[in-house]
Amino acid sequence: MQSFGHSNTTYGNVTSSFNTTVNEPDGDNQIKEWLSPLTPEGRHQSVQPNRVEGVGDWLLQNNEFREWSRSQAVPGQAVLFCYGNPGVGKTHIRSVGKPP
Amino acid sequence: MASLYCDFLYEEKHSATNILGAILKQLFARDVIPEPVRQALHEKMVLGGGRPVQLSDLVEMLKATIALLPGVFICIDGLDECLQKNRLQLLESLQEIIRASPITRVFLTGEPHVRDDIERYFPEAITIPITPTIRDIEMYLKMRLDQDPTPTAMDDILRADIMRVIPQNISQM
């Protein structure tokens, strides 16, 4: 998760919009609309500005979290479930490892 | 990495098919559909003659796309906010995807009652309880106090009280 470095973000976006406008073959957008009406990109963008720098970073140091993110050869441990009551910060914790 | 938040406001929209379709869209690197996947999807779309995409086809396309990538993280947030029948279908599909690609990592969040559904499909899932730490709350409060629009109404005693009482109470959530 941490491999998405900040320094690559701008470059990635530039490349992405270039491909969309110039290289994307006709029909790709039609296929994507057919795949799902949901647009998940907008949600992370709305969560991120509300997150305070450093809050939730404890998760990245959590032993079980580290074990999960590194143990790529253990199929049984493919799933990590973070649970908690409403309002404890589950949605914000999800964005801890993501680029802005 | 592909991620999705299940918003209860649109719970009817959060079928396993729509969720996995949204995940697949995000896995197309730089928005370009890999050629073999594009051909297969286009064929299914045309053959379907306007019908929505089928869940079984999506699972196959996810497996094919993930196989082209070095390592995929899938995040699905708010599992308690989709209907249970959709959640079970989603977990079953994820199980199939992980069987085909065991290095795939899946990050899920939800309320505690969802845990039974998850362990039904993933008995060895790693679980972490989320509670705000005292340090998290202190960092957040400090930010809010620093941005106080009426700082003249604040004095050191009130500030110290806020920093002492609120973290104590909230960390017991």
C-alpha cells in the first residue's frame, strides 16, 4: 500500500488523462459504464481532506497489519478485516495507506 | 489497488456485481483495458444484447485482469452497509478470486456483526478492532483548536480541560 509514493501521483494523473484523451480505443468507456454504475474514485477524494495527518498511522505499525500486507504466500491470510462501531474511524483508517 | 465504499444511502446499488464491476474498472492500469480482457468483455456485452453484466463473467474477468498484475490490493469499506445477501455473494466471489490468485490482498471494514459472514468464507482472516487511540484524538483536537475561528473565547484552562476530558471519554467508545 505504501508503494504508491507521493512523487508518482502527479505523473500518474498526467499519463492517465493523456491516455484517456489520445490513446483510449473507442468503446472502452462504454464497457466501463456497462461494468458498474458506481464511481468509487469520488469517495476517497471526499474522505482524504478530512483526515488529520498522523491519525490512524498506528495501523501501519500493527503487527497483524504488517503480517497481512507481507504474507503474500499465505492464501488463508489474504483477508484483513478491520471492525468497529459506527463513528470510530473505519473509513478514515482505510485511507491511511493511500496517496492524497 | 482498487477500493470501494459501500454507502447505505445507495444500498440497493451495492450488489456484488456493481461492487466487483467498480473494482475491475479501477484495476485497468491508467484507465486502459488490457487487450485480451477488452475482447472478452466486448464479446459478452454484445452477446448480452443490453443485459447487465453477469456476476460469474465479472469474476472471470477479475481473475484474468489480476493475473496480468504483479500484486493487487482490494479495499471494500462499510460491508455492514450493503444488504446481507449482497455481502455473502460478494464474499463468495472474493473467495473464488483469491483461490485463483492467492497473493491478492483484501482489506475489509465493517461493524462487528459482519465478522460472522466474513469468517464463513475466510475462517483464517486476520481481524483488527478499530478504536480511536488517545494519541489520534489528541492530534485531532489539537488541529481543531488551532483552527478555532474565535480564539479569543479560549483560555489555557479551557484548552487544557478539552485536551484532558474529551480523549478520556471518546477512547471508551
